[in-house]
Amino acid sequence: MYLSEVSTELESIVDASIKKHNKFLIAVLQDIQRHYNYLPEDAIKLVADKLEMPLRDIYGVASFYKAFSFNKKGKHIITACLGTACHVRGGPKIVDAITKELNIKPGETTKDMQFSLETAACLGCCAIGPIVVVDGVYFSNVKPTMVKKIIEQTKSGIEKTDIEKYKHIFPVKVSCPRCNHSLMNTEHLIDNYPCIHITVSFGRKHGWLRLSSLYGSYSIESEHEIPMDTELNCFCPHCHTELTSSFECPICGANMVPLMIRGGGTVHFCPRRGCKGHMLDV
Ligand code: FES
């Protein structure tokens, strides 16, 4: 027993998450991280207690994945890529510009708890770097002069950004890698863009899945409710080929789903519900 007293809010979040995810540790930690924006020490102890796992095992898992943080983060997370490709295209200058604008270095949070700055080794879309991700929205070909505007847009609500006018946020148009038939559904919009339409099966269910075509968005709609952590089998709705590849998701290890990008390149996404693994190769 690691704890004698915890807040009722924390306990109810942990209890609900354990029940929902059938004691799947990573998903429980994701729920806590989502709610608090970090993993409070009390929460980790409580999870260890409820799952009857050694505390060191919970810390082992939580410290392995970069998505988890032990420190309280700002309302908005800015991640600047410093992988090799982004580095040679000026990534360090972007970090300098953000540091100058917000007065924080990578790993720090502004005093008003509005922004945290992080760096990444590669965000999976090297050819259009330098990449900056703000609250999950990807900006490509970023220049130091754009940093002020990106921060201003974040303050006023990044979701209100007019993507049509802002060419550095990019939607993709994709087709089946086997039959080359377009997978775009122009009659149905998600995030204000034509969605990607495929079919999926899990358990005994089979139905359609619509995904946002905005790279970095995780918005989906589906015919059947898909429980978190379910690994889907994905298919082309035209040739019915299963869409799978030998690439493993860098987050959860599932086999990634490949889609051809119109104009060249491939985008891979993780078929596990709730996992944010994805890669872009243009
Ligand atoms: S190096 Fe920046 S996205 Fe790969």
C-alpha cells in the first residue's frame, strides 16, 4: 500500500480508467496524463496500488515513453523537431526564436503555465521540416519569422486557425497502396476537410472508419464504437486488400497502416485506437 489518502477526483479517474481499459497500464497512464497534463506522483502510486504492481515497474513504463511527463506542463505544448533533417534545415534557429519569444528553454514552462517547450528527435515528416507541433497541429517548413504568429494563433485558439490560408498546416490526399483508388470522401468533412474513408474490422464487427486528412489530427468517426486500445484490421473499401505493413508503430509496436499520398509519398498510421503513432514520408 503506497497511499493512505488521495483526492476523490484522482481516485475516480483512476478507477474509471482501469475499468475502461481492463487494467491496461499504458492506457491508464494516458488517461491520467490527458487529464492533468502530467503524471502526478500520487497518481502513479495509486495506479501501482490498484494494479498491484511494483512502483518501479510503473515508473519504468512511464519514463520509457516520451508522451508521459512527471512535471506539470503548460496549457499548450510546443514541440520543435531537432532531428537530423530538421536540424540541417534550421531547427535550432526555430528553437532559439521560440525561446526568445516565450523566454523559456526546451524542457521549461512559462511562469503563467501557458506554454511548455519541448524538442523531438524526429516527428516523422522530415522532408517538409523544420517541423513544429503545437497542441497536436503540425506546422511544416517553419521559419524563425513565423514563430511569433504561431504563438499568437495558439493563444487565440489554434483550432480557429484558417488552414486554407495557412499553407504550413497540411492536409493529405491519399489512395490505396494496392489498387491506387482514392480513399478521399469529399462528401463528408472532418476538421473541415474531405475525410479519408476505409473499412475496418475488430472482433466480429466490420464497418467504415473515417479519419481526418489533416496530418497530426486524430479526429475519427466510425460505424461502430471502437473501444480504446483495440487494434483494428484496416481494408481498402475498393479492392478490399488489408492495409498493413511491416513498419511497427514506434509507440505501441502494432503494424502500421500504409496509405499512398497523392503527389508522392506514404503516410503510416497506427491502427490501435487511441495510439498516436504516425509517420510521413514524402
Ligand atoms: S527530422 Fe524532423 S521530422 Fe524527421
